[in-house]
Amino acid sequence: MLDLLIQNATLPDGRAGVTVAVRDGKIVEVTAGLDAPAHEVIDAHGRLLSPPFVDAHFHMDATLSYGLPRVNQSGTLLEGIALWGELKPLLTQEALIERALTYCDWAVAKGLLAIRTHVDVCDERLLAVEALLEVKRRVAPYLDLQLVAFPQDGVLRGPLGPDQHMDKLKRALAMGVDVVGGIPHFERTYEQGSRSIKLLCELAAERGLMVDMHCDESDDPLSRHVETLAYETQRLGLHGRVTGSHLTSMHSMDNYYVSKLLPLMAEAQLHVVANPLINITLQGRHDTYPKRRGMTRVPELLAAGINVAFGHDCVMDPWYSLGSGDMLEVAHMGLHVAQMTSQQGMRQCFDAVTTNAAKVMHLQGYGLEVGCDASFVLLQARDPVEAIRLRANRLKVWRKGKLVAETAEVVAKLHVAGRPNAVGFSQP
């Protein structure tokens, strides 16, 4: 007997009237009109059944710390970094764990079941690393948490020599952190930024790890570290294992240079993560008018065959005062900023917070095919475009066949004279 049978579902690729059968936490059948005995049978009523949402770029060590020790008055990236530097000495492991677990609860309720989070490794105590490794252990039954060793202050910058900075990063990896991070545009000089990419990529190649760099998060069109990142990826044979996050300088680059850059990135099989909510907030702060949008060139990257995902990046922290863990909100902003309003473009934005982000994280067992984990979300929408438009309610969220969250159907009740048929209705 099956454990779960979901009938009459619509899938993101447009297939309708589909039945998904689950046994022992795995999808065992995806077909039309299947009727078989199961412990639980659910009629989706034509609504969208999607693989879970995936956030390919987040900062869980800082989440929910908004206002501590003060508020970012300028709203700039650099003041946010300075504010985080003020907060770090005041952090406690208990508070970090509690805030992170609270955010994970928010995430699961929104159908977000996989997060790649960057973790600051510049603190000698590695307090945030210890805290998030503990969080990762606790949430493992219901959420995939992937940690990136992120040298927020750079590996060549500051009074400490590169050996000491690299030592902390290596210690974090030895403790169980999954991915090598970096921030080349924050090093003191362009040459040092390029050198940091070389050092960090060599470390990842030596240890068989993935790489995810904060790269060119700037309005400076001459911030071109992604070119070096593509080169080192090619040189070291890291194809498909390296991600360039943000890449906001590409928004300001000369078109001819970008026409040369995109093929280099495609050859290296780089992944790209844009962070629409944060990029549109932090970039263009030095402009008067016209103001730059600042988000990287998502449609052009996709057209070049490069895998592009969206990340939430921040929720209520020194850089961003808003956010709720809703990846449909991220897709909604990305759609607008990139002007991806065609049917294909809007569906690509849905992919950017689901399948594309799963590719960035190299998630195993992800998807809605036979043999995949039975992890999915039933949305109060008929298709991906409607899901983004409405930021659709998550009716039910399953993790490996087990229900982990549910929300009642949202129904509006109108009391309008002459509209008797509209007393109670749901969207859609």
C-alpha cells in the first residue's frame, strides 16, 4: 500500500491532472489518473504541486538581529558591514541558535526546505560557525542547511596576515562547513582580490569542495573579479562547482565587455545567484538620478546557458529591515527588476527559487520525478505565474513524505449589496 497519494495536481511544467504516489519517503509514480490504495489520499483540485523552495544565498548568522546594536541609517552595504562588525563581539551562541531556529520555522512554513547560508569565519572564536553547525544538526530532519565559510572581512585585508585568516577558514571547514566562500571586491586592492580568488579556489580544489564567492557586489563597472573566478574555475577543473553571488557590477559594465564575459562564465559552468530584494535596496546608493537597479543581468545570463538562481540574502539584519522567508516574494521582486514579464520569463523566475537554486546547492533527490524524495509544496495557485502574482498560500508542505507544515485555505468574505455570489471566495 502507498503512504500518500496526491491526485489531480498541476505541476510547474504545465502537466495537469497528475497523480503523485509516495512510498517510504520517495516518489514511486507520477502519472495521470492513478487510483491506488494509500494511507492518505489528497485531492489537489488542480492546484500547483511544486518541489520545495530553495534559497541559494542567505546569512543566517545575522538574521533577525535588526536594530542590534543600532539601525543602518544610510542603508548602504558598507554601513551594514560596519554594523555587523560592531555586533559580532556582542553575539552569544544561544542567541544565534535561537534566532536561526526561529527563521528555520518561518522557512518551513513557507515551503522553503533548503538553504545555503554564508557564515562569518573572521571571528577568532568561530562562534557563528559553532552555532550554525548546531542548528544544522537540529533542523536536519526537516530542512537542508548548507554552510559556506565566508571571510566577511576578506582574507588579505586588515592587520592579520593571510595565513591567519586562511587558518580560521580552514578550521571552519574542518569543523564541518560545506563550501568555500570569499569576498574579493572587499580586499584592499584589485590585485589582492584576484589573489584571494586564487587562494580560495585552490583550497576548494584540494579538498574537493564547492565554492561560492560574494563577487563584484558593487556599482563599479571595473569590478571584474568574476572574470578571475571563471579563469580559476577552468584552470582547476572546478566546472559546475563554483558560484558567483551578486555580480551587481555587471549591471553597470560596458556591453561589449559583457559580451566577452558571458561565454567565459558559460565555459566554466559557473552558477550565478542574484539577490533581488537586497540588490535593489543596496545598489545605486551613490547615484542621484537616474538610479541604477543594480541587479545582475539575469535574462542575458540565462540566454547564455548559465544557471541563475535567486537568494533571499537577508531578513531583518544590518543590511535589510524586512523579509519573511518567502521565496515567492524574492521571485516577485526579481521578475520586476529584471523586467522578465513574458510567460517564459515569469516561469524562469519561479525556477530561480526552485530547480535552479537546487542545482546551485547540488541537492540530491530533488524534483518531482520517480525516485526523487517526496518533498513538495501544494500551493493555492494554478500555475507558477499565478503563484508569484499572488505570493500563493502554502496549503501543505511535505518533507520526504511527511507533512511538516500546513496553512488553511485563504478565503475572502465580501459583504457587498447586489453581489450574493461573492460572499465567500478564494483566490484562485
